[in-house]
Amino acid sequence: MHRPILAAASLLVFAAPAVHAADAAGLVDARLARITELRRDLHEHPELSNRETRTAGIVAAELKKLGYEVRTGIAHTGVVGILQGGKPGPKLAIRADMDALPVTEEVDLPFASRAKGEYLGKTVGVMHACGHDVHTAATLGIAGALAAVRKDLPGSVMLIFQPAEEGSPPGETGGAPRMVEEGLFKDFKPDAVFGMHVTSAYPVGTVALRPGGLMASSDTFRMTIKGRQSHGATPWRGIDPIVAGAEIVMSAQAIVSRRLDINKEPAVVTFGIFNGGQRFNIVPDSAELHGTVRTFDSAMRDQALADLRNVAEHVAAAHGATIEAQIPVVPGSNPVNNNDPELTARVRTSLEHALGKDKVIEAKRWTASEDFPHLALGAKAPSVYFFFGATPQGQDPDTAPSNHSPRFFVDEGALRTGTLAMLQASFDFLGYAQQAGRR
């Protein structure tokens, strides 16, 4: 699928670290104050998906100052910076996401968010509760380090600052799929795509990755159950969509527990929204159910979605109700975040070189998902995605507020870890050697 000659050549260069960790660390440390300043500014001024105009402006201005070829306005607010090295070599794409979440911050920080936004027709607090401010600032730090060695840098790098990773607002499209649709890789065809994510699941100073499926695929579904309104005192005169919906929710739990072979791969079916009715003593005309299906195997995905439709239609019919179901909602699905095994082994070597073997952890599979895999599929290139820890030393990560929590906290030591890890991996993939003889 991808270009085997270029990819193979780049991986051969990647087999041994090309630049000493101290050299990469020096480039990061020289920029750490600016990285921290940017992160704090972005954290204080978060923006929701497809609304990242201020963030995009900051990113574009920083890249232009560094001499990057800059494109803006991709998938609404996306920014791309391309740096051509001074020597021939492979092409690498690195993704950072920019959007925040409709969450009101509860962390006591001097740069805590007080921002407000509109989400689903309501005024909400806005917070970088998933750490995308960290990703953006760290990748701008990487941009500066790469630009500083541009003359001796083999190949070229595309930095992708992506909007709407958390999902586009209803009625809109965006994120990685739309960037690809709008020609992200038309003129720059990378030999690999790298991505990273800060997380409270690991202590600061550590990184985690694994070959193969790292994060699950995700599909959303929506169901509207249509019954017949009646007074709550005479439910036999109507058809109750709430009772039908409740039975659908309960029956669907057997899809994973009784229908799927979870010895093979994990799977999840979750209902997150159940809306029905306006008043305590009226059986409503309709009820709505929304949820998600997460899998690591395509056959299990197909079975789970088919079984969910079967349950919904037959349970609704058994109650005399009808149902309109989108299973899955299109667009809105994300593939499995699949790390190329060979490339992952080489990135692991780079991360161990940069941070020490004891700081590189075998990641657990995670049934969360994200849209990063659309970039690898769009580029027809192998990809690697890794996590880096945010929880302060001495605190149990299992007790730390998770990503998406209003109390999500990032130890700023993570800024150095993530920047250094990605920079080292990038240098090694490109075959850069800062000092003669370090090949």
C-alpha cells in the first residue's frame, strides 16, 4: 500500500539511533521555556472543535517565524507546516490536535480556563481536559528544533495541527477525515505518520506504546423509538417508547456478554444518552437512544453492529413500537489505531535512547478511540502512536483524574518528555546525525 522502496530505506536508517540523546535533549531544553509559555496560553484560552481560530492563528504565526511553508484553513481551522531539510531523505508526518472539550475546569491553576463556548445550543465551560494544549505546544517545540538543524536535516517533515479530534458539532464535518478529503497528502506523501497523546494513566517521565491495535475502533449509533402518547394513568391506551427503550438497553448488554467471543478481542457496547418524555404523568410519543460500539476486530465489529440492529428492531416491534436507527452513524466512525509492528520496534529503540529503557512501558490496549488512524489510511503509510504520562511522581495514576475530567491535571514535566520523545523518534526516522560519525 505504501511506497516500499522509500519506506524500507528510511527504516534501515532508523535501525540505530542517528543522533545522540544529549543532542536532542539540548534542542528541547533550549526551547522548554517557550513550550511551557505556549502551553499555558493555550490552556487558558481553549476552543471547541471546528472553532480553533485563535489557536490556529498562534500555530501559523509560530511556524512562519521558523521558516515553514504554511497552509491554513484545512478542515475549517487546520494548519499544516512543511519543512524541507537540506539533504535528501524520507518524508515524515507528525500530528498534533488542537481542540478542547465542553468541560468546566476545576483545577486551581493561575492559567486555568475561564472560557465559555456554545455546545448543543447551551453555553458551557471550555477546557483542555484531554491535553491537546500540551500536544500543540510540544509539536511547536519540535518545529523549532527541526528548523534549528534544517541545513543538516535529511528529508522533509509535515506538521499537522488538526482541529476537531474530539468530534465535529452536529451537522458539521471535520477532523482527520476531512483534512484527508481536502487533499492533505496530495502534494506531500509521507513514508510514516507519527502521533502522541498525553495521559494521566502513566506517571510523568514515562512513555507507553505497543505494536498492533493500541486503541479501539469506534462507531456511534442513534435510535428513535416511536410509540403512541397516552396519559400515564392509562398506559394501555398508548405504546410506551421508554419501556421499549429500556428493554433495548438491557437486551443489548448480551451482545458482548453472550454473542461476541471476547477471548479473541475486547469489545464494548455503551448507551450514553436516553431522552424521552416531558412530564412525569405522560407516556411520550418517542424516545431517543445514543451510544457507541468499540472493537479491535473487524468481524466482531460487523457482528456487534448487526446484533444491535437486530435487538433494536425486534424489541421495538415486540412492544408495538417502530424504530428509526442509524447503526452506525455515518460519518462518525474511527478505525482501530493500529501501530505498524516493525516501525513500532524502531520507535521504541528511539524512545529508550532518549529517556532510558526503564521509562518506556508496554502500553495496555485501550477501548478509547481517536481519529488519528484516518491520517495513516489517507497517507497509505505505516504509523506509530504513543502515550506519555502526565501524573506527578508519587501519585498513583489509577487515582488521578482521567482525561476528559474537569480535574484533569498535567505535570508540566510531561512537556519535556513528549517533546523529546517525538523529536528523537523523528531524528532517527529521518536519519539525522547532529555530529559527524554518529550514524
